[in-house]
Amino acid sequence: MEENEIKHNDNNIIPIGGVEDREADDSVSTVVIVAESTAKERDQRDNNDTSDNGANAEESDAEEEEDDEDEDEGGTYKFRFEGDMNPLDFIEDDAFGVQPYQRFERLEHEYEALAAKKRKALADSTFASQMPVKKFRQDDVLEASFEEICESMYGRRRRRSRKTKKKGRQRGSKNKVSPEITRKLGDANLHYVHGRFEEAIRLSEEVILLSRNMPDPYHTLGLIYNAMGDKKKATNFYMIAARLTPKNASLWKLIIGLSKELGNSGQANFCLERAISAEPEDVSLRLEQAELYHEVGEHKKAAESYEQISRLCPENVGALLRATELYKQCGQHEHAASMLEDFLKNSPNIADLRVVYLLVVTLMEANSHMKALQRIELAQQVYCAGKELPLNLAVKAGICHLHLGHLEKAMAMFSVLHTEHTHDHPQLFIEVGDALMGFEHYDHALKYYMMLETHAGYNSGLLYSNIARCRLSLKERLRAIEYLYKALPKLKDSVDARLTLASLLLEEDKIDEAISVLSPANNLESMSDKNSDKASPPWWLNGKIKLMLSHIYKANGSLQAFVDAIYPSVRMSLFHETKVRVRRRLPKSVLIERAKVLDDSQTDSVFQGFRPLASTSDLLKAARAKKLLQKRETIKEQKRAAALAAGVDWKSDDSDDESPKEAPRESPLPNLLKDEEHHNLIIELCKALASLQKYWEALEIISLSLKFGVNTLSAEKKEELRFLGAQIAYNFADPTYGWECARDIVNQHPHNFAAWNCYYKVISKLEDRYTKHSKFLHGMRNKHKDCVPPTIIFGHQLTMISQHQAAAREYLEAYKLMPDSPLVNLCAGTALINLALGLRLQNKHQTLTQGLAFLYNNLQLCENSQESLYNIARAYHHVGLVSLAATYYEKVLAIRVSDYPIPKLPTENLDLVDSRKSGGYCDLRREAAYNLHLIYKNSGALDLARQVLKDHCSL
């Protein structure tokens, strides 16, 4: 049988069968690809081997004869069984450790490396000799011989013949088959025909052992096993036969069908490539390959295959159209257009207007309207001489005129559409109307829309929506509302239609109708709760719908409805922003499913290593999944071994098998922290939540906004949110959550007393000592040594725990910085008086005198105010000087003071301030009267005490 060369489309070595390990002994048989050099190159090498002795000449002649039989053309690769390899063992046992493709790819790489090394050595020797160099042929240096490869791989060199070899094989050398082989092969075929499969198999195997590189017995065994129903074994034998006769296209086709039946798509695609190489003119093979590529998502390869089909068979216009569509999907519009233009130029006799139409559409998508119009005019001259253009081309011509600014010509082309065409070509009317509406010719667009609705009964929701848009542009608001109501039942999930209709109803002061349009029915809402696992939420949960509803409720003053409408969307959007993109650990089940792509070929098949038929992205995912599974298995084994070595019971951690998580939904309000309008919405929402006493929800929104809006929120918005958070924290039962807002305010304004007042209001709500507050206050005192408020606050905290000496020290430090402050003098005086009442102090009288001095200084700074008089009276009363205390209490009772406004933060809302204070909260007469009555009562003047209470403390 004639042995032909094996070629690959990518000029790669085709891996077939198993190969020996590189460390194995030379006696181990192998399946190799014989690389033959060109005849002229071998002649040049043989001339250099004149030193071979006569004994080796005869052996070389025998090898030469064998080489001539193998050689058909120079520089090709051939599949052969060599050595002591038993092909039947190769069929039965897949025991080779190295995959064939890996082996042959390594052979090819070493072949190329030796060729490059040879070229470099030849170039160096040429320049070193500095002799005139004649131009050598590229064939002489671009390839390394098979002997050099064998020498580099196995450390041995084939003997060469001294005889001048001729190109090609000797006449008749291929047909030298022994009569015994011929007889046994004929008997095997007869046994197969008569159904004696066992005898046929035995004789065929004997023939294989006698002549391993003859394809006939492998083909016969394939027929036998196929008849016996063992398709896998049949495919294996057919594959060997096809390898030995690579240009037998019918055999490759047979293997393709069997591979598909076995589910081995990778082998099927591989055989398709070989069949196409053997029979390039067979269009059906290329068509089948293109369909396979399209099924796995390799659109570019599928488009290239369809393009090759159209070139081989120009009358197959469907392949050309399919290639164009696929190229457009890949974004190669220019290539698609040039391919169609080449077809029209090279095949003028094939009058298929589908090609012209597709070319025009492609050019229009690329905004080449002038070129598209010229192509339509040329098609009218060539294909439609004396006839009218088809409707679709006429419409495209009109749209091109419209884009070029020729409205009259465009309307003339559109005039071919009549009412009788509405039933057969409704899409053309839609296309014309959309084009006219896009250029704001609403009256003309409305004409074609109404023609379609009136005569064809075309009740599409998109049609009604477009009619409403035209009516609205023509100032027909009520008609637009009418058609939008018609469109809503057809466009159930359309958000834009509902927003437009609600806006029109608001302009007509129909607020209740607008709210009903934006709100779902009760049954729909209950259905959405049952189907909440869907990836896309229903229309009434859309952020735009919720935003418009909130604006309506806010404008009407419905705070509760406003919060109910927008709070869930804002909260969900903020949590969507907070999700950090981390590489999540994929479950083991997902990895196994991805790795299945690489296991497409059967492991019990003889020929393995075929590239799986899948897209490139799927193959990359599968490879990563397989490597990750192996890595996890290795780590698992290491842990198990370590546990057993330590004598600990090891339990497998199957945490990889996680339940699949719900797919993340889209944010209801995209760019929430980037849009200025949304910033105002967040502030209004927080104020509304605080007004409704939902402090926790308000603080959560403020905290998330400040945390993830660092680079998007303006400084004014940040400060407003911080003040609002601090104010809410003061009214909240647990102000810990709002302490960060107050801290940020102080950091921004360290010398602002209002900021420190806000901070102290929040801190005063904390029952226990807050660790973060102490650290922060200590840092602020060290950082801003000239700042008085942190020193005063620290003194207050010491006073609260009765450490009066330390508190007095802090107040005196503040006095050095602000000696004219009434508050500092009051604090220093009270601290010294409290210190004077201690048991361990020796100079109590001096300390008391100093404290009273600070209080009198406060009295002077406050200009004898009621409050300063009351403080002195209370100090005398506290230390037991009741006569002096009674005198100052009487002075307090003689002064009437009006209420001062309650201090508030710069952005504080008076509605949110605690309204527990009633009228007269600044007047201290009742407090002074009560204390004075206690002094009178203790001194025995009960009538005076009773009279004081009656005059000043009665309701």
C-alpha cells in the first residue's frame, strides 16, 4: 500500500500513539515521525562521508532502499511503527506515561532548535573565513536532519550511504508484499464477509505482526469491530489506518461519524481538519467544521470556515451571509464589508440581492451612508434594470438620504410603502418611522406609525410608545397619555414608559394617578415575593421608579411614605458599594464542572491529546480549574499525612462543597455616591429618618455614605452629614455609633467651640468611660496644646470621678490660656472649693479662698448676672456659710431673667432638638427659693421657709 505524507494545517507535528521515555533503553520500540531531508541536502552530506568502509556500504545500501520507500517529498514527516513495537499491544494497553502530542511537540521543538543552531554556525563560519560567499539556498540551512535529532535525543547517529541517492522512491518498491501476507489478508477479508469474526481478527493480527505499517489489516479490524458493536476499538484501528494513509478522506469521514457517536468532539474536530487537508474541495466537511465552531462559541473560526466555503463554492450565498453575520459579531465590520464587495465584484453573474442588502446594512452600521447609497444605485442598474427596487433596498436608500440631509429624496423613496404593504412588511414601517423620529421629523414619523396601526392592526407596545413620543413632541399631551396607557399592558416591564406617563400625569396635576402608575398591584407584589430568587427584580423595584415616587411623596410632605419608598433602595445601593471585590473561593463542584471540558476525550481511546472542542475562554477556565483541583488535593494529602504522623485523627474538610450563592443583583441607584442629586437625596432621607425617630437607620446611612464617599462627596456634604450624625447620636439611646461623626467634626475644626460642644454633647451620653474617647482626647491635647476645649473636657471627666485636685490642675492650665473666660473661672472655682472639702488637704482655708476668688472673678466677668450670683450662693451654702448664702440667694430672687435661645449646631434643625425645655428654663429663682427655704427650715424659721416656697415655687 502506498504511504503518503502527513501534514498539519499549522505545520506542527501530529502526535500519534505512544512513545518511549527518553531515559529508556534503545531496544524499546517506538512509534515515531520519520523526518526526511531533501535529496540534495542528503547528497551534500553523503559526499562528506567518503571515509566509510566497504563493510558499512552494504548496510547503508539497505537502509537507503528503506529510506527511498518512505520518501515521497523532501522535508516531510511520516508516521511509522519502528523497532520491536507490537501495534496490537499499543491498541490494547495505553501504558505510556508521556502523551503523544507532548512527545512529538518536543521532537518538533528540538528539530527547530537544531535548525537554528545550524544556521547560526554556518553564518559564523562564513564571516570568519572572510571569503567570497556564494548565495546558498534556504532549503540547505533551514532544516535539521533527522539523524541530528536522533543524535541529540538518544546519543546515536544513523549510518549514511556513500552512494549518490536519487530523489523519490525506486519504481515498484512500494508493491513488494510477500505472498503470505497477501494470502492471509485475503482470507481475513473472506472470514469477515461470512461473519467469522474471530478467524478474521486472528489472521488480521498475524498480518499486522508481519507488516506493521500496512494500513489494510487495521482497516479490516476496524470493520470487524464495528460490525461487532465495539465502536471504540473500531475507531482506534480506523485511526491507525488513517494515519498510515493520511490522504484517504473517506476514512477520516468515517472516523468523524464514530467520534461524534462516542461523544469525542475533540477527536471529531481533529479528523475534520485531516479530512479537509486530504480533500480540500469537499465543501460539506468545511460546513460541518464551521457548525462545530459556532456551537462552541468560536465565532471567528466559524466565520473563517464559512468564508472559505464561499470562496470554494461562490454559488453558496448562504455561507457568505453567515460568514458576514459572524464577522460582525466579532466586531470586524470592515472585513465583512470588503468580503461582500469582493463577492459582488468577482461574481457578477450571481444576482442575489440578499448580498447587496447585507452589504448596505453593514456600511450603514459603519456610518458610510454615501457609500451604501452608491451601492444601492449600482445594484439598481445591474440587477434591477427597468424594474423597481425591492422594498427593503428602497427603504435603506431613503434612510441614507435622510442621514445625508436630503429629506425630499428620502420621502420620495419612502413613498413606495403603501397601506397594502403593512401586512407583509410591518418592520419596514417601523424602520422608517424610527429613522424619521430620530431626526425629529415627528409629523412624518407619526404618519407611518398611524398607517401601520390603522391598517394592519399592529398593536405592539413599542409602536404605541413611539406614537406617544411623537404626540408629545407635537404638543398633544392628552393623546400621548392615551397611547402610553395603551402601551403599558404590552410593555409590562418597561420602566421608561411608566416614568414618562407619570411625568405627564404630574404636569396635569393627577398625583394619585401618577402614584398608581408607579405602584404595583397587590397581587403582583405578592408574586414578586414568591419569585424573589430571580436575578432581575420586577419593574416596581427599579431605582428610577422608587426615586420618582420619593420625589412625589416629599413634595406632598408625606415623610413616612417618602422613607418607605426610597430607604430600601438607598440602603441596598450603599451595601452594593461596600462589597469589596475579592477572589472568592470557588466550590469544588464548580471546579469539577469546568474541568470536564478537558475530559471530553475518552481515556480508553488509543489516540489521545486532541484539543477539546471549546472556546478559548472555556479552555483557560478548565485548565485553571484542573490545576486548582490538583493543588487542593495535594494540600489535602499533606494535611492528612501530617495528621497521621502526629497521631491525630484526621477529618476531611469538605468546606469546598459550598451551596451556590445567589447571583448579586444590580444596584437600584447606580452611582449613588457620585451624583450630586443623590447626595441631596441622602441628606433629605437622613433628616426624614431622624424626624421619624428612626435614629439607627439614619446613622447607618450616614456612616456608609461617609465611609465610601470619601472621594466623591463634597466637603460641604461631608460636614453636613457629620453634624447631622452627631445631632442624631445625641438623641439616640446608644451614641457610640455617632461618636465618629462628632470626632470627624472636631478633627476638621479643632478650634471651633461649636464643634467641641457637639462632641461633648455626644460624649456626655456615654455612661462608662469610652476608651476611644480617652485616646482621642489625649491625642488632641498633645497635638493642639493651645486649644482650651479638650483641657476643659478632660477636667470635667476628672470632676465626674471626684478627682478634684487633678481637675483643678487642668482648669488652671486652661485659665493660663483664657483668663477672661467666665466658664474657665467658674470651673476652676468649683474645683478648688470641692478640693477644699477633702479630708487630706492641709491648707483648706487658703484653697477655699482661692476658689471663691475665681467665683467672684466670674461674677465680675458676667456683670453680676443671676447665674453668677447663684453660683456664689451655692458655694457658700455648700461649705456651710449659710448666712452669706442666704444673702446671695435673696439677690438671685430679686433678678428676673428672660429665656435665652438653646444653643444649636451650625446645621442643626430646630425640629430635631430636644423639646423637653418649657418656658423659663433660664430663670434660677425657683432653685434659689428652694435652697433658701432649706436654710430657713434648718435654722428654725419655718414661717419664712413656707412663705418663700409659696411666693416662688407654687404653680
